[in-house]
Amino acid sequence: MTDLTTSFSHFIGCDVGKREIVVFNSRDGKNSTIPNSKKALAAFAAGLDRTCLVICEATGGYEAALLDAMLDAGIAAHRADARKVKAFIRSFGIRGKTDKIDAKAIAQYGAERASKLALWQKPAQSRQCLQSLVLTRADLVRDRVAYKNRLAAPGAEPVKVMLREVIKCLDRQIATIEAKARALMASQPQLVRDAASLRAIEGVGPTIAMALLALMPELGTLNRRQAAALAGFAPHPNQSGTRDGYRKARGGRPEVKTTLFMGALSATKSRKPMGQFYQRLIAAGKKKKVALVAVMRKIIVIANAKLRKNHEVQLS
């Protein structure tokens, strides 16, 4: 993604739904509704000029057709973080919620923050496919854990046979997804190089490397602070008056946190540099949870640096 450097004359907020998209155009202050279909969106994009910025929220993938239509037509677009937009709307004291209200607020969000936003760039097809496989695997692993816990719980005797069958089915599906993900990565030389670089980091095995490449495709294009913040490991101040409390890591991508937790935990138990770093923090009086998050942050920062070096070598 690249920073916006163009001055836009008007902003178009889009509240995306499964079947329809409610649009607000800041130029005329009017709302309209269009079907969320490729044909309708292509016609909509064809009627826009290149002095506008189209803004929408991430809505579980239903925004993909809109963003594709804008890219095809050469119209600048930004996919906003839904949490930031909601906080923006609340800052006006707006309590009501309708699609029209949301579309207008999204346009206002774009108008006020255009200089700090980033243009949408479509990820490579291989990365999109890998992300889908990794996220589906994570869902299935969570389901398997839930069913195994239910199998071990008191009173499971009447349904043990069924629970075991479900667990076996989940095992097969997880194995199939993992095989497809490995095959996909093996077919992409850049992914092979990047995965090898990530696996050289303490605590990062093949599964974690695959997940990082899928869930944080921006790695290698950020600075260290941006990488930590995007992953959700950047410490935020907790100070008021004379009190200076523990800084807390908030926000970020929960899937990345879940992915790195076990890897970081494993790294803290080693005698290698990452484990020594963890022990120094504990010796300095840091809480174990704080020290563990610091290890996770260190892994992300190192991963970003390694992939940036890979990309620089590829371009040279």
C-alpha cells in the first residue's frame, strides 16, 4: 500500500452489504444504492472521475468486488479499518445507525484523513489463496480443540462415538489444507525464500512462517514501529497525572497474536538470544506476560527486517 499524495475534490463513502451498497457522494451530498454485483459496480466506477476517493470498510470480503471495480477503472480507493470508522462516528455523538448514516460518515472519515490514508492495492492471487487456507485451518483447529474438550468432559459417554468421528473428519480436513498450503508456497519462489528467512528466527517454525506470510503480507514494506503496531504488539502509554502505569499492547490483528503465542513461548524456554532476552526482562522486574509480548514484538520486527532485505535483494 502507498501513501496518498493526490488532492481529491470529493469523497465517496460506501456502506457495503452482501447484496447492496449504499453510497454517499460528498460532491452533491446525495445518497444512492447500487447492487453489489460486478456488472453494477463496473457501471458505477465508469461514471466516476479520477478526482474522487472511494472509501469503504472491511466487511468480511463483501467489499472485494467494489475495490476490484475501482482498480479496474483507475479510481483511487481506500479500505478502512471498521474499528477506526466506528470510533470516528462516535466522536460526533451519533447514536443512530442506518446504512445512509454510515455511508456519509465513511465519506467524512476519508475527507478528514485523506493525507494519512493509503491507496488500496490488490494482494497477489497466491497471497489471497494462502490467506484463505491459513484462516480456514485456524477455524478448523479451534473446532477440533472444542470437540476434544467436549470428548474429555464429564457426561460425554452417550456421544463419544460421534465426537470421535467429527474429530477424525477435522483431522483429515486440516491435513488436506496444510498439504494445499505447502504446495502453493512451493510453487512461488518468493514465498519459498521468505518462508526460509522466517524459519531462521527463533520460535518460528513452518506453520508460523506460513501464517505470517498469509496474515501479514505487508511484512517487508514497513518500518519496525509500523510492523509492531500492525501486529498489535506496540506498547501504548497508560499515564495520567503522576501515575505512569504499564503500557499495554492493543489492537492489531488477533490472528497474528494467536499464531505467534506458542512460537514465542517456545523461544522463551531456549538458551538462545531470544530466551536470554526474555530472561533479562524478567530479571528487570517485568511481568511474564509483558516479557512474552516483548518477545512476540521482537519476532515481528526481525521478520519485517528479514523480508525487507529479501525484497531489496530481489529488486537490485
